Amino acid sequence: MGHDHSHAGAASLGARHRGRLWLALALAVAVMIVEAVAAWYTHSLALLSDAAHLAGDALGIAMALAAIIAVQRAGGRPRRTFGMYRLEVLAALANTVLLFGVAGFVIVQALRRLGDQPEVDSIPMLVVAVVGLGANVASLLLLRSAAEESINVRGAYFEVLGDALASVGVIVAALVIAFTDWYAIDSLIAVGVGLFILPRAYRLGRDALRILLQHAPKAVDVQAVEGALSTLDGVKEVHDLHLWTLTSGMEVATVHLALRNDADPGSVLVDAQRTLAERFDIGHATVQIEPGSPGRVCDTPQW
């Protein structure tokens, strides 16, 4: 039996970008406060929904940071043999619930106001929305590279992306009100913001649940893995193949390889681990060798 454990691959990918997450969090909190005060002053539901969405951004980024810090501090605990990598996925799932909550709040409040739309002060609304958009764009640039690697950071990224588009909607609403006095556009934009959030929340939650339910990684073809291992020199049969994702960027595999009588277990073990790592990017693999001859002895576990 052999183990191939890549510590570089096991490291929390989001941790590389922790400084950027802190900066994005500071931007979100600052702009959220400004927008909340401006929404109260201007009577704009669209601006209030943007502030609420920014609160979601801030909480999402804070949860991402908390998960990253927890993962880093969990190393070395004897009972946590896989560390606490799943905290990142749980944080992404919590972000999903948060996104659905924000979207529902925005839509319900906007529909309630459509029948009795108050006047909205468009000029302060426009200025604050432009500032918010600038902060969102800056946050997106900070989080983009991390979002490609970590599902945890991806949750925060989607929230900021949704808020950036919401800010564009608020700007449009402010301009329409300034030139036409059509105040209902404020509530309509708020509904549009809520509807925009929902499908993104669904996709994020789906990806998180796939990991928590230990589905095979989407990027890995299970049959291709089985076929590649079965063609290795000396392998007679491949069985009990299991593939799953522990956290973003850390794919895990376990498999049993039954060998022919003339096969060398050590060579097959090395070939199998190399195949999994190089062809399928599975850096953490446990391979159980079943020698074809009773006289063969299984190799000592290697790390």
C-alpha cells in the first residue's frame, strides 16, 4: 500500500490571497456604511438594497477569512488528520444561504413599494452609487485570481460581482429619476438586483454540496482514471476506486490494484501514483496493492 501526499496541494489556496481579502473587506464595510446613510437620506430602496448586498459582501469575505485562518491554525492536531479544509467549503455554503436571503429581502421589499413609491433624491443617490461601483470594481480585481482557485473565495467574489452590477442598476435608476421623475424605477431596479443574485447563489451552493457529498470532481473523468490504471504494466484489475474533493484544489483518491503473478508491486505503485498525479492532478492518493503471488509482500506505506 502506498500514499502520495502533496503538502503544497493540500495548502489552503485562499490563504495566498489573505491580504487582498482583508483589503476587500475594508472597502465593503466602508462603502456599506456610506450607502446605508445615503439610502436613509434619499429614500432609495435600490440604494438600500445595494447597501444590504454590500453587508452580505462584507460578511461573506469575513467568513472566507475566518475559514482560512481556522484551516491554518488547525494543523498538527492529532485528531484532525485532514486538517480543517472543509471549513472553506462550509463557508461557501453559508455564503449561498446569505445570497438567497439578501435576494429574497430585496425582492419582497421592492414589490411592497411598487404600489406606494415615495420620492427619491436622485443626485446624492447617483454620487454614492458611483463611489460604490468604484469600490466594487477594486474588490473584484483584488479577488479575481483567488476566486479561480478557491470555492470559498469564489463565494465572496460572486457577491461582489452581484453588487457591482447592482451599483450599475442604481446609477441607471438615479439618472432616470433625475431626468423623468419616474420613481418606480427605484423599486424595479431593486427587483432586478434580487433576480440577478439567485442563479449565482444556486451555482455556488451546488458546487459546495458536490464537495460535501463527496461526488467525484467535475474535472476528473472516473472512467478515464480507471482505464489509465488498468493499462499499467502488471495490473490485472482495478476496483474500489473512489475520487472526491477535500477542498478547492485538493483532489483525493483511493484505489485497489490487483496484480498479475509476475508483476512487481513497487513498480506498479510508483506508476499508479505518478499517473494519478501527472495525468489527473490528484496529488493525494492511497493505492492498495494486491499482489498476484502469495509470496509477495506489500510495500511499506510511503508518504
